[in-house]
Amino acid sequence: MCGIVAIWSRNAPIADETIEKATLALRHRGPDGQRHWTDKNRRVALGHARLSIIDLATGNQPIANEDETLRVVVNGEFYGYEGIQDQLVKAGHRLRTRSDSEITLHLYEDAGVRCLQQLRGEFAMVLWDSKNEVLFAARDRLGIKPLFYAVHEGAVYFASEVKALFAAGVPARWGRQSLYGYGWCEGPQESTLFDGIFQVPPGYCLLVTGEGVHSQKYWDFSYPRAGADCAPRPDAEYAPEFHQALDEAVRIRLRADVPVGCYLSGGIDSCAILGLAARHHRGPIRAFTLTFDRPEYNEGEIARQMAAKAGADYFAIPVRQDDLADCFADAVVQSETLCVNAHGVAKYLLSRAVRDAGFKVVLTGEGSDEILGGYMHFRRDVNPAANGAGCNAGPVSAHSQAGTRESSHCAAGGRRTQFKAEVRRTIGFVPAWIDSGLALSEKIHAVLSEDYLDALSGENGLHSVFESLDAPGQLAGRDPLHQSLYLWAKTRLPNYILTLLGDRMEMAHSVEGRVPFLDHHFVETMRSQPVTQKIRGAVQKYILRESLRDVVTDTVYRRHKHPFLSPPATLDPRGRLYMLLDDVLRGPILRSIPFFDQRRIVQLLDRLPGMDESERVANDQVLMVALSACVLQERFRLAA
């Protein structure tokens, strides 16, 4: 993986200093070299910070095609690229490198934007087409790799991280709705915490021309409509299909010119990946596991047993609350988002240990819960009517969406019931994760300022989310579980899971995370399988457990889902993480953020000692959101 930057300017020439600063801001993503290119008219510039993994000798970017009419910068990996290289050479193309990234140039020469259909992997890319004067940007299908953009003073900026846009001169300001819907919804797919800064949605490309910025979708989940499936097949037929698709996704992700390791927890996802990877890896593969000093959060022994079964080298990384305190601010700066738990900081420490051990590439288990319905809340969505949520898999009409425009901020205070009614009216039921997210949003609203809440009282996050999605095309007539999986995969997966627990924490220390469960061929296999292969009764990720039972330990096979969390700060009032929380939230930084009512937060802090453990854990999420906002405020000097 790498870091990429691109600038297209309509009027003013692009200064070398601008593209240099933006590229250097991504040095942590690409410590092996930072290069940039500017066209002769100084209207287009591309920057690249390289992490060398494939073609260590000749893979520097930006890369140009044969006649230098195209140039590209890529962040990511393309799998199966060797076969595509052979086809391109046979078709008459001359390759400058043996890098997987170069195939994008020549595929685009032959097929234009349709080249995206031939790319398999985790990627974000920007390509300059000088013949047609088009800047072409694209992001992978599931949003594994980040790509942000902004339009400012007649120029369009792209970058792998927001901090590079700030370095290029894009203003650093809080977005108006930054905290309003936090907990269940951060707004439409394109939105970020920052004013005027957007993200390319997963499965989309953008075309920048003299006429503006145009967005185009090239992939979506397209779950089958309920009742449209073919006659159900026996489990014995689904299992080999699943096993083959996942095994191939793992195998191709072991391709690298540097050592490859695995992240390993006590969950079935990472254990399955390790078990499959060990069968293809030459010699013992290294397995890296986080351990915590509170036994209820520590999965070290389960992971050690799994490593032994796979014949892997087990490497434990102990993390204490003090370690989380020491690295909290740096991790949040890398994530550029808010957090509800310090688990992202723990992943930051994990990637640091992986880098220090000499590894640049790891396979991870992220994405399994999103594709296979692994979180506990998805089990409630299998039969929402039985859980009191109501169910209607009928069409999502323009009329039902329009009804959401008229509401006020339903997530605040006593309006939660009204908001849930609108969700039910829009898609037919209330996904359990939205219900729990609304509860968190209520808690956050309780510490926001009245002026801020009043200013947004007419806003509706629900409408903006559904407006940014193809709700009639992707949700209408689908099984409730598939509807819930789809909405989660379009919001929480790219905006939180793959950010705070994935790419940003890994690339903070120049480590590339590869996610077999989000291989789009595997995803397309699973979208066509019935919900009973995902959740059967009380068993979640049914097909994963049954298909790979021989790969994992019996303990892992039988174990229920345990979300990856670090011990909450509020459980250890004498620990440094709690002290950091208490000091910052009582100080001047929080007072300078226009969204919070510091008086209410201080009152909450004062009440903590009298709360039982469950209450402290519940309020820990709210306090961590406020603490991470303070870090972003201080480090990026954000204006209101």
C-alpha cells in the first residue's frame, strides 16, 4: 500500500511546494520514497509515497504509459495481475515495470472506465488522461482503501488521507453535521467530519473535467430479491463453493516480494484466515496477537492454541492502559475520525510491533461479520417481526423516502421513537444496529450544546443516507438481513471498521493489511447464498464454522462472537488513559469545540465514581467520542 495525491487546477498553476507538502504528509504510508510529477502547463500534479511490496526495483510512481499520455498513482494491490500483464503484452502494450499498479494504465487505454471491472483487490487510484483532459479517480468496491477529495478555489484535490489535503491548502474546518448523527449514521456515503471534504464512495469512480466532477457507480452488492432464489441446495453444495472462494482469496493475498504475516485474535475470522494461509505459506507463518491486562478482554491463550494448530509462529503483543494513553492522540490523528473505544489505538500498537518485527504485509479477518452476519445485532434482523421491529420487504418508494424530509432531529431526546418509525416506514423494519446506534446518539446529544442542536433541528440524517444510496434498487424486496447487511456495509464498515480498525492504523506504521473476506469474488459468492448459510438459529456465520471446522480449534469453532474491544478507560480510574480523559475533557480544548456543552460533560465525569460497571462502560463511549474530537481539534486546528 502507498499514499497518493492528485491536484487538477482550472486556473492557477500548481506550485511544486504544494504537491511536495501533500505527498510528504503521507510519508508514513510510503516511507520507501516520495515522488511527484506536474504537467508542463502546471495544471495537473500527481504525488506518490511508496511502500515497496511488489516489484521492489522498478515500481516507482507516478507511472506513465508508452507515449506518456496517461499517468497514474495507485494505493493498493491488484491480484492476478501477472496474467493481465501477459495479456497486455500480447496485445502490443509495452510495460515499463513489473508492478501490479501499471496494469491500470493499459487497461484504461483499451477500455476506459470499464477497466475497473477487470481489477481485483484493495485499491484507490487517480489517473490523468492528457488526451481527453480527464482526471479519473476510483476506489475499490468495499472501501478498503481510502480516497478523499475537495474542491477549493478552482482546483480539485485528491488524497489518501485528509491531512494531505490540509497540507495542500484545503481549509481545515469541522463539518456542520460532524457530531449530529454520530452513533448510528455519519451522513451520506460521501460525507466526512470536515467541511468541504468528501470521500469517493466504495464502488465508485469520479471523472474530473472542465465541466466539473462527475460520480459514477461501477459495482454494488445486488443481493437477490426475497423469493427470487433458485430452489435451495443442500448444505453439502454450498460448503465447497464457500471454501473454494475463501481459500482462493487467502492464497492470492500471500503474493508479495516481502514477508507476509497474519493478525490473530480469538475469533473465528482471523483463525480461519490463519488456518488457510498456513496451508499455502512456505514454512511457518508469523501470527501477531494483541493481549490485554484485563482477563475478560484477553484472547491470548485462545489465539496461542490456534497458532499451534496451524503450525504458526505465535507472537504476542501485550497492551496496557498506559500504552493506550501514550499513543491515543497519535492514533486518532492517523484515523482522522472519532472513536467509541481505544481498540483503534490497540491496533495502532499492533501494527507498530509488526513493523518492528520486519513485516510489511499482514492478512486480517476484517469484513467477515459484514458479509456473513457475524455481529449479534444481525441475528435480530433475521426475523425482525418476532423482535418487535416490524417487517416489510416491499418496495422502497420515492414517497416513503420523501416522508423523511419533514422530520426534525429525531435522534435527540425523546424523538428516538419517531425516528425509528421513519426508518420502519422507509425500509419496512428497523435494523437492530440502527436501534442501538440511536441509543448511543441519544447519549451523545445529551452532552452537545443546545445552540448546536437547535441549529440542526430541521436536519435529517436518515434522508441524506438513503438519498446517497440506491435504496429502491438495492433494498426493495430484499430479505431483512440482507437489507441490514447492505446498510451497515455502506456506512459503518468503510467509515469506522476499515478506518479505525483497518487501513489507517496499519498504514500509520507502513503495514499493508489484506482482507480476504472482502475479496469481491468471495462477496459475490456469499451474496447469492441464502441467509440460512449466514445465520441459522442461534449460530452465526454458520457456513464459515461448518466449512472450516477442520481448520480451527474446537474452542474457536464453538465460541460465540466477541467484538474486538480494549478495556474501557472508565474501568480503571487510576490508569493513565482515564487520567488523560479526565484532564482533557475538563480543559480548554473541549471548550473551544463549538459542538459540546462542557458543563454537561464535567457533570458526567463527576458522576462516574457512583456508577456501577455497566453504566461506566456505557458512558465510556460518549467520553471517548469527546476525547477524540479534542485530539482532532488540537492537532488540526479546526475552525468551526
